[in-house]
Amino acid sequence: MINLFGYRLSWAQLAWFGHRASGLGVLLFLFLHIVETSTVLLGPEVYDFTQTFYQNLPAKLGEVLLMAALVYHALNGLRVIAMDFWPSLTVYYRPLTYGVIAATIISMVPLGIIMTRGYLPWG
Amino acid sequence: MDVQLRIRRFNPEADTEPHWEEYAVEAEPTDRVLDLLHQVKWYQDGTLTFRRSCAHGVCGSDAMLINGQNRLACEYLVKDAGTSITVEAIRGMTIVKDLLVDMEPFWDSYKQVMPFLVNDEIPADGKERRQSQADRERYEDTSRCILCAACTTSCPVFWSDQSYVGPAAIVNAHRFIVDSRDTAKEERLEIMADPDGVWRCRTTFNCVEACPRDIKITKAILEVTQEIGKAGIR
């Protein structure tokens, strides 16, 4: 049993926590992206140099994580919106939550392979 | 069977912070956690303080944080709780002593939603206000609330800010908002549309999992938000 703030962590609560964490993570990347893109104002050499920061495996894995955050945040957001429009759906909150988590994992398998193919043995 | 009972205790006259104390108690698998608390209070330490009244899941006075989740001590059996059990006071409330909390803020939120039928009109037949079975069905679920506060004190939003009206008050507002005989719907919806009202729900479903009456609380909360939308309240 996992506790968060001393209270048993349910999948629905984890989904909410994940929604916040993924949203903040994506926002953080947005700021990073603005800074990185704005280096173009300092000339093409500086911009090209900043782009080299992304050309390595840890940065690529970070991008995969970013994609996972985006996919999860979008799917979970749709779940929350659907419940807002049709409150009767809340009765199925457990399968819906499991569905969002499963769909995120399943989507990330091909996406992860495509994004990291340059680093894979057959890439 | 032997059960290790850990209770988070607090005596305002002697302690500055709550602390854990352990008790070894003998129990049957079909005993309730409330029976264990009785054993401690009656035979080991008479200073243990907790609230309970009917002890049969009706009055809702013994909601506690047991094994990390809000439950009624009188409904939770040892066979389900295991041989190592932790008991704490419900969250977000001021602890008066041990497992006893000050429920006044909870009652204030409850009173705020006017939990009573408002209708000063004379019934059509002069005797009673009739409604269809379908209209009665609309508040069947939310009329079963026993005001134990297990839902409100399981809510992370309430933990962080006690000005949030909380799931229990919303459930009781819903019970009258969808009642076809009531005439104060607009007034209740105005209260629910307050920044500390229904919009603060983050659909974590802790309330639904904690409710000892299995009330579909989040469904009721979202139905109230829809009623606010339909009434055009901003």
C-alpha cells in the first residue's frame, strides 16, 4: 500500500497527481523551449550550438518522457472533460482511469521506438 | 488472533504534537476496529478519547483514518484490516483529543447549504406536495448521507484549504437542488457557485472510496455544476 501525505494512494488520486505533474513538466519544457529557440536572436552559430544539446541519448529519453507527459495529460484531460459532460460516467472512474494509464503505456511503445530509433541497434 | 493497534494520540494539555502509541489486543476476525478501541479504553488506557454513538454504521460519528483510509470504525472488520492496524483522527480538522476532532467547521459548511426543504407555497390539494417516482429517484442516492465527514476529510483540496465547502455539504445541497418540491434551488446554486464551492472539486474520487454509504459523490458534485450552468449562474 502506497501512502501519499499519509493517505492511501488510489489510482484515481494517482491519476490526478500525474495530471498535475505532467502539466507542470510540459510547462517547464515550454519555458526551456522558448529560451532555446530565442538563442536564434544571437546568431545562427549560437542557435546551432544549443541544438547540439539535444543530440544525445539522455536528451532523447527526456523527449520521450515529455511525449509521455503530453499523451497522458491529453488522455486524462479527455477523461475529466467527459465526466464533466456526462456525470454518470463517474460510476466507471476506476476502469476509465486504468484505461487512460494503459492507453498511455500502449501509445508510448511505438512512439518511444520511433523517437529513439537512431540509438537502437537496428536504427 | 493478536492484533497490534497503533493509535495516533494527542492530549492538548500535555502534548505539543500528536504521537503514536501501540497496544496489543486480542481479537476475533469478525470484531470491528471499534471493538479494539473499546478494549483499549476499557481495559488498558481509560484516557483514550474517541467519538461513537450507535456503533452500527448509522449515526456516522466514528469516522477515522484507519490503515490510511477514512472509514467507520464500527464497520471495518479485523479480518479486512489485518493484524497491524493504524488509527488516526480524520484529516483537516482540529484535534480536540486523540481521535476526537472539532466538527464545528464541518457543520458550518453543512448549514451554509440550507439542508432543509424550502417551500412556503400551499400544496395544490391543500395537503401534500406530490412528486413522481422519477423525481424522487433523483435524490435517492444523496439522501442517504449520514454526515460522518469521511468524504470531506479524505479530500486533498480540503486538506490544503478548509474554506472549501467539501463533498458532504455539496451532497446535501444536491439532495435539495434536484428535489422537484424545493423552491430555493437558485439560492443553493448561488452558494455552490462560490469560489469555495463546487468548482474546487478535482475529481480525485477519494470521497467516493471513503463513503461508508457508497454514495456516488463525484456524480452528485458534477450534476450540481451542470445545474449551475443550466441556471446561467456566474
